[in-house]
Amino acid sequence: MATMPGETPVLRDTPRLAQDGTIGAGLKPVFAPLTVVPAADGLTRDEFLRAAAPAASLGASDVPVWLVHRLVLDMQLACNAACNAAIAATTHRPAPLNRAIYLLLILRCDRSFSDAAARAAGVAAKPTGGISVSAIAASLDQPFETARRHANALIEDGLCERRGPRITIRPAMFERAPLRQLLRDLDRIMTRLVGDIAAAGIALPSPHEREHDNPLAAVAAAIDLSLAACEYGAPLFGSWLQMRVLGAAFAANTRQITANPDLSRYFANEAPAPPNALLIPVSPAEIARMLDLSVATARRHVRAAIDAGLLARERGGVIYTAELLALGGADALPRVASQRALKTLERLAIEGYRLDELGAGDPTAWPGEAEPFVDKH
């Protein structure tokens, strides 16, 4: 990934999917028991789970790539939903879906993050923050004019400002409720992902000793992992929007598999593939609600995916196909996503963050403040 000289390298990854396919406000662990699991291949739920039991325990050396991929995908959708909500709360109107990606990148390059990381590491902070339009375009592999258009829109909306050649978050935004809430949401989303990975039986790395904590470490990790999808996922799908639509369909289809610990472990890898009986069809209207799109836009992208053989019509909506899973090669996308997630956890541990204590701090309590921010609204 290319960045401009002297600028922060950025990796090119709210609410969890609710049972009705919408993105709700609850931030509960994903491993919550479901009351009903449809029969699969003629088996009752109990018979199916008993048959799955031998594969339920995961070996330490066997990374369950599809299990982690489902968790990461849910996390990425949640990060974008939280960011879209922050933009809408600030501007009082919905924003294009891709706008959240640009805001997350600019937020990640804000000096607040480098200052917090430097303080925790006991080193001198960088003298500048922000990111140029050229670096935004290079980091996201987008045309310069596209990056400039989104940056200018964020400046006009009062979320960002220009400081010389760099774009940064407007300082006053850090005192406003929408951005404060976004920081808390991103912190909780990352906390939940760590908890879900641990609940899946994957050992968490041990933290390195640090004199000071970095209150923004989990937020930075959430942004990095969310933006990572633009690097490893978007090239396979042709556009960010198509990637999000297909990701939302896959997440909704596999919702009960992700939410059930036995099913999630049984389908932890490429084989066996979940039978169609366990997939929940999702309608274009549900995808539109999940991504805050118009129904017409969601329907257009769903139709294109059906024509490409990536989605198939089922009663009640659409489900993903084997062709979608095979994009880029068998296991390619989930393997990259799971490796990126585990490397992100390793980086958090190197930075001294105790993964078993994530969520204990307040990402809105900046270094030097006497008391954490309290939202009075």
C-alpha cells in the first residue's frame, strides 16, 4: 500500500447484526444461543449438533478461517454503520456509503492517535497529523479526484478541515457527541470481536509490558481492520459498494451459524460448507436497511450479483452461491481476513494492551484530561 512520504501508513478493516437483519444498537457477544435452528439435510437440530460435535473443538495450530472471517465481516459492517451514524448525526442527512471509509481513514491519521500511541510507547510524538488527498487516494487505491471530492464534502459538512496540504478532523468535533459516540462504538466493536475470537477457542496473545496505556489502541485497531477490507476485498468485487452489498448478504445468510457456537465451530473452515437449509435468505430491502441504502440501489446491486452467479434467488430473498465463496481462489478471502485479524490482535498485545481487559478504558478520555468525557445529551 502506497502512502506519501512522512505520512502514517494505514492498513488497507455499533451495533451487531440483529436477528431481523437490521443493524441494531445492542453490542452483545455474537455467541448467543438461538432458540430455533432449521433442520439440515433431514436431521433435527439436536441430531445435527450431535453429528457436528466431534469437530467442535479447534486445534491450536488450526486457524478456523471461515469462523474468524464471519466475525470480522460482521465487525466491518458494524464499523461502517457506526461511522455512517456519526456522519448523519452531524449533518442531519444520510451520506453516501463510501463516505464513511474516507472519514475513518482521516480519523485514523489524526494526530490524536499518533500522540496517544507515542505516549504509551514513551517516545516523542510526531509533529504533524492528518493526511493529504494524494495519500488518501493512494491508501484507498482510488482516483485523486474521487478522494478530493469526498474530502471536500467532509470539510463542507464540518467534520474535517484543511491544514496546509493535509486533511484532519476538525478539533471541535472531538467535543461533540457524534464523534465521541463513534469512538466509543469502535472501541466496543473491537472489544466484542476480541471476545468472540476468544470464545471460539483461539488463544489470545500475551501483552507486552508498557508504562502507559493507549486509550485509542482498540479504536485504531477497529479502524485498521475495517479499512483492510478495501485492500483485500474490494479488488475481487469491482467496487466498495458491491463488496458491502455482498458482504451484508453473506452476513445475513449466515447469521444463525455465526450466532450459534456449535454451528460456528462445525463450519469453521471451508469444508464442510453450510447446507442451504441453514442459510437465511435476505431481501434487497433488508440489505438496504443494513447498509442505509435506498432499496432501489440495493436491488440493482443484488440483481447484478445474481446475473454474475454470486447470489441465487430463494424464497424470501437471496443466498450466496459457491461462486461467491470461490472468488480469488478457495479460502482466499477468509484466509486473508482471518490472518489480518489475528495480526491486529498481535499488534495490540505488542502495544501493551491486555486483550482480556479491552473495553475497560474510555477512548474519549484524552491524555492530559482530568476526567473522562461524560455525554450529557
